[in-house]
Amino acid sequence: MSTTTPPLELHPDRLLPADPSRREISRRLYESVRDLPIISPHGHVPPSWISEDTPFRDPTSLLITPDHYINRMLHAHGVPLSDLGVGREPGDGFDDAAARSAFRALCTHWSAYRGTPVRYWLEEELAGIFGVTVRPSAETADAIYDQIAAKLAEPDFRPRALMDAFGIEVLATTDDPCDTLDEHATLAADTTFTSRVVPTFRPDKYLDPALPTWTADVDRLGEVSGIDTSTYSGYIAALEDRRRYFVSRGAVSADHGVIDAVTVILDEPEASRIFAAARAGAATEDETTALRRHMLTEMARMSCEDGLVMTIHPGVRRNHHTPTWQEYGPDVGCDIPIAVEYTDALRPLLNAYGTHPNFTLVLFTIDETVYSRELAPLAGFYPSVYVGVPWWFIDAPEAIRRFRSTVTETAGFSRTSGFIDDTRAFCSIPARHDMSRRLDAGYLSELVVEHRLPEDEAFEAIHDLVVTNPRRVFKLGGQS
């Protein structure tokens, strides 16, 4: 590939502090954790990619189509989502020529990603994984595409080989309660596969009676569990049954993507009444909202019983652009954050279960204003509560630095979750975790140079952030 075009280079000190005294300490801290295994307890990589271990079809289907971070920016610059393979399958008008065209679109709009974490991750993927040495542009797009495509044809670039190369110890997927989890069973039974891929119970659509598919989804829940879900008691029993099934297949957590964090506790007669009304299509908006919020508290109760770590990801207006959602479905980049409140919202749930010895609750937010005001104080009191690291729109360098500074002062390091990559973009996983390690090294170096933390304790702290915290919070076991 020509070297006359601008090079693509990864600086060894990227993201480390510019101040020389801090940089030296940051280098030492980062080097101590650089090669530690990756623990990814929340993400969205399809388990079939790993269980089937089939070669990736082309660079676009691996790097662009599943990554809504990339797609939403290209869409903002006028590139139709259909041109990026979103909502399409091979043979449905998206062949090799279309895949190459989509890759050209990314490279042509390379400047649109300046200053974004997406640009940082992509550079790490292109240079660090595929050996690309020239900067993406309209002129270099085809050559880069061909270089990556050639790599993807090699055995070392199949999914399981990349899992090993990335050093992924644990990878959690996100799964529907009615899934068979056959892919997870296949991987668990394969003695040649040394990584751990665990399912995550994600019941959102079964808990919200306002959704148009709710009745059909609850019926399906009954079919899969073998429990009659026409009554509230049967509905609860079916959810408990499916959670136990997930636990038997290796699940360690249950994830909840909700519009708000408000919780209520209804008595059983009232919950049963609203459930029956919702089944009949006669429940009011206030009633369906009350049942949804009650069911979030019921999930906490179940976590106390079955031990699944409860994670809550609230504060996102899903499918903000209705026409895009109708044409392409969910999770394609048109979700927009909203403000969210936790202190009063979670009080019913935490009054009931916040000090239960078997309960663990990890709280995430996209609203940075609540880190120091609400989440850190909650985690600084309740033994069950941990603050989830920045995710989605704020899993970016400056936001992660702000997070460490605002949360640590109140909750310390031990009350945080460990890094969460939360991604569908498989090849970005090592880039995201490496970014977090560099940023944490930088933050800790500041504490050292200001004589607020001895350097030996900084080494202990960064090790805890990388491996001890996620293993402990998500009950994964293993050495810390």
C-alpha cells in the first residue's frame, strides 16, 4: 500500500497526560495492566458469531453495519442507512459491491469523526488489528478494504481466534428471556474454547404493558416456560422460571433498559387487577406505567432470590425518529438521551431490597449531572449499589475523566463497576478497554503527583478497576 498518503499511526502515549511528571507515572500504571485479560460483563455481540466461528463476510458487515456509533454519524452527513447494510441481508441488494461502497462512504467522511471516541476506536481497530498504515480517505478506501478483506480470510481472524488475540476472558451477551441459549450451551460444552461467553437476561418488552406487542410476548413467555401466563401469578412464575433457566446456562446478570428509574411496589391484588386490565386492552396509561415500574421492583426481588446482578440503563428515548424505526427497526442510532432522576425514583426499591445480602444493583446513566449528586451518594451508602461507568453517548475520554473525578470523591474506586464496553462492534472491544486503562492511569497519576495517593496504592487501584471490580461486582469469580 502506498506510503505517499498521510500515515495512520498509533502514538504510544495516546490519551496519557501531557504533563511530563504525570505522564511517566501514567506509563508505569498503564504498562502494569495493559496485558491483563478483558472482562466484558455487558455487551451486544451476537453469540452465534462465537459459537459458529464462521469467517466474517466482509469489512463492512464486521466494522460498519452493526456499529450504530458509526452509522448515526454517517446518516447525519447524508448517507442513507440502507447504503450501510442496516436492515439488509446478503442477497437483499447488499452484495460485495454494496459493502465496498459502504466502506468508501466511511473513509470519505473520515473527517466527520475528528475528536470523537469513534475515530479513536476505529484507528485502533484499523492499525492495531488489521495493520493498516495509511489514513482512510476516498483515495485509500478500496486499498484498505482489500487489506482487511484479505485478513478476514485468514484463520487467525475468525471470531474465536480474535477472542484469544484480544485476551477476552469473559464476554456477556444480551438475550431475550425466551431464547434457547443454544449457542451458549455449545460454547460451554466445547473444551477447546477457553473464554467464557455468558448470557444476560433482558426482559424489557415483557415488563411494559404499554408496548403493542406485550400481550403476544407474554403469551410467548408462557409457551416457552410451560406456565400459564394469563394470570398475574402465572406471569410472575414464568419470569422466575426463565431467570432460573438463564442461571443454569451461566448468566450472571439481568439488564433493564428503561425510560426512567422510577419504582413502585403494588400489592398483589392491585398488580393482578392492572395485569388483567392490560391483557384485556383496558388498562389506562397511568395503570400500565404503574405496572411497569412495579415490575422493575419485582426484578429486584427476584435478583435477591436467584442472585442475578441487576443492572439498570435508563434515560434514553428509544427510536426517536419514528420513520427510521419503522423502516430499519431498533438499535440503529436514532436513540436520544433524556434527563433522569434516581434518588426518589429508586427509594421504594432500595427501601425493600437495598440492604439485602444477595442483592447487587449497578446503576448507569447518560445524564452526567447525577453522578456526584445522586449515584455516588447512593453507592456510598447502600452495600448493594455500584455506579456503572460511562456508557453509550458518554463512553468518551473527557466524560470518563469527569466520571472518575466526580464519583471517586464520594464513592471511591471500589463502588464502581469496572469498565463496560456495551458494544455490538466486536473489533472495538480491545480498543475500548485499552482506552479505559489509559484514562484511569492518567487519573491515578494526578492523585500520585498531588500526594493524595501513594504510587503503590495507585498500582493496586488500577488493577482493581481492570479486573477485581468487574469480577466481584458481576460475581464472575476468578483470581483478582
